[in-house]
Amino acid sequence: MQRLRQSPTDPDFVQNPYPFYDRARAGGALFWWEDYGAVCATSYAAVMALLKDRRLGREVPEGHAAPIPDRLRPFYDIEAHSMLELEPPRHTRLRSLVLRAFTSRRIIGMRDEVETLAHELIDAFPQGEFDLLPAYCQRIPVIVICRLLGVPEAMADQLLAWSTAMVAMYQAGRTPQIEEEAMTASTEFSNFLRGYIDERRSRPGEDLITELIAAEEAGEKLSTDELISTCILLLNAGHEATVHAMGNAVKLLIEQDHRQVDEDVVEECLRFDPPLHIFDRWVYEDVELFGHRFRRGDQVKCMLGAANRCPATFEDPTRFDPKRDGVLSTSFGGGIHFCVGAPLARMELLLGLRVLFERCPDLALAAPPRYADVYHFHGLERLMVSCPNP
């Protein structure tokens, strides 16, 4: 197995990580990333196999968890109830309860609402050059999640601020200041939701929180702590990824001069430049996979961004081609942790991108886009555009 060194905060890597992925993948399905001190999977076959292998999972194996400092407790107390970080049987119970409320019918029923929201945001575009991220890409997912949860839309900016602060805990360049801001956000967000959930228990509404409160599986309901973690997960995971996915897609479609948007275009955008590049797995038993002997307690990083450009799966992977053969990318994960919000994200991307380019056929870049230093997320720090006569 080759051993490679590459800082995930190096400016050149942040702007374009794909050459490093190509170099890593050329040495085999797995490599050792010195900067992370972990085995990483780069090929499509290896990433999908590891995502689905039940001998690996998201929960840290007993006896291998690092102690959590008291100062970081507010964040990790929320993580402790997140289905993204759990394995069966608790994961099965939580996901089943959430899926009963987070239904395809509910998402399909929001299509007209999302399309109307896109038009309203475009109507409010400023004259001249402006940053499309806060004007459009951020607004759609945060407003949609407010409406889903039944939280007042006036809270959108606050939810966005809390989400941004908390998600920064996953960044490679995490600092003590980032940690402090994340703890404040975790405490404030949790306290807000605790009060809001209590209110919904006594005064049900027509919203996702009310339905999550009512959802039952084998006589069990979500506890308040589980409800809080689930709501925060739906916002943080869904919002952060969708914002990056939409921004990356707009940049790509302008650069490719491709203005017609359908489901195939959305899937190719997600493959070509995904919003999340790493998904971690823990090894639960000694096992040999792809020529490497893993031990219980090892960690392996599934490199989603690398897998999506694997030449063994995608012909000419560096070419933008919406008419590919239908192989799904790894961008929403795989196995039991396949993204529960994938249908919502796909719908937001399809309608958001379609309406944007229909209303703004001459949308143009006003400055070279730059990616933010937020790895293992991959998204733009700003997207300056001009949109004549929307």
C-alpha cells in the first residue's frame, strides 16, 4: 500500500483535490494518508463495498473511543443521538421512525413550493454583480428545512449561523476558536429546539417535528434528545451539502455552457464535483479487504470525491457528460447510512438549477470562483455572478 502525504488545507489541494486523488488511486484501491493517519479507499468498487460492509460502521467500537473533553460536550452530546453516528439496532429504530415522517409524498408535495421560492429569490436579485451563494444557494435549503420542521422562516438566518458553526467541527483546519463557536451554537440550537419541541407536544402543527413526535415503531417514540439530534442532523447535513452541491453545480454548468437542467444533469453534477469528499467508517472485526489486513478499531476513510472519478467505473471521468450509463455516484453514500435526505436534496437541486437558468439564461461568472478551506466538505467560499434581466 502506498503512503502519501498531502495537507488537506494546502491551498492548491483545496482548489483542486482531484490530481491527488488520481495519484492515490493509481497505486491501488487503498492508500495510507499520512496527514490523517488512516487507510483511505479511492476506487468506486472499494468505496461502495466498504460503505455497505456490515463489518464496518459509523459507531466507534467499544474500547476505542477517545475521551471527550468537557469543553466539547455540548457538540458530542448531540452527536450521541444522531442516527448518522449510530449502528443497529438503535440506528434501525431511529431511521424507521424518521422515514415514517420524512416521506416521499411530503417531499413531492413541496415541489410547487420550492419552485415558487426559487422565483421569489430571483425576483429579489440585486442589480450588477453579486454573490449567488447567500442570495440563492443558501436560501433555498434553509428555508425549505424551516418549512419542513415548522420553524418560523424568520429563524432562517439564525439556523444557518448555528449550522455553519457546528459543521465547522468536521473541517480539517479545526481551531480552538471554531470549537468554541461550535459549542455555543450547539448549546443555543439545542435549547431552542427543546423549547420548540415542548411547545409542539402541547400544540401539534402540520410539520415534521409534530410528525416525528407522533411517529412510533414497536411501541417506541423518539425521546426529546433524539428529536433534537434528528432535527439538527436534517439541517446540518442536508443544508451544508445542498448549498455546496448547488454552488458547485452552478459554477460547473456556467463553465460548461450547459443551461438545460434535468435529473441526469443533476446526477452528473453530483458525480463531477460532489459537496462531501470523505465518509469515515470504523472496523468492527479483523478482516482482509482489498489486500489489506484491517484490525478491529481501525478507521478507513471512503473517498467519495475520488470514487466518483474512478476510470474503472466512469469512462473518461474528467469529462462532464449527463448522458452517462446511469451508474449512481457515491455522493449520497451507500448501505444503511445512505442519505435519508437524498430525495429532498435532488428535488431542491433540480428545481433550483432549472428555474435559475430558465430565468437567467445569460447568467455569467463575474469573478473566478474559489473553493473554501472546509475540507472534507468541498464547496465555494463565494460565487460572484451577473444576471442581466432575470
